Amino acid sequence: MEKTIPTDKARQGRRGVKVLAVLVASLLLAFVVWAAVGIWGETIDGSTADNPGGVTAPAPKNTPTSG
């Protein structure tokens, strides 16, 4: 003979504030780590906004001007 279980008792687990808090905290922590890695990656990039290619032009030659 099968036992009938009410639907409110047959749940796997409860939904609650604790579960939501863990999910929100882990999401915020992931964003913080993502931002930190992005900032760190920009600082070690080596190129600057003035010189995006990282290549410098040769220095101009000093030629005497006639005058």
C-alpha cells in the first residue's frame, strides 16, 4: 500500500532568506573579484593611452639650420 504525502511536505528543501543571502553574497563577491582582476590587468598591460601600440618613434636628428 502506497503512502500519500501532502504536497507541502514533499518539498526537497525550504526557500528562505538564508539561501537568498548566500546567493546574493556570492554574486557580489564574483563582481568584486571580476573588477579587481580587470583593474589589475589594466595596470600590468604596459601600454598607455598616448601610446597604444607600445612602440616609440625614433628621436629626430639634430640638423643645423641655416639662417
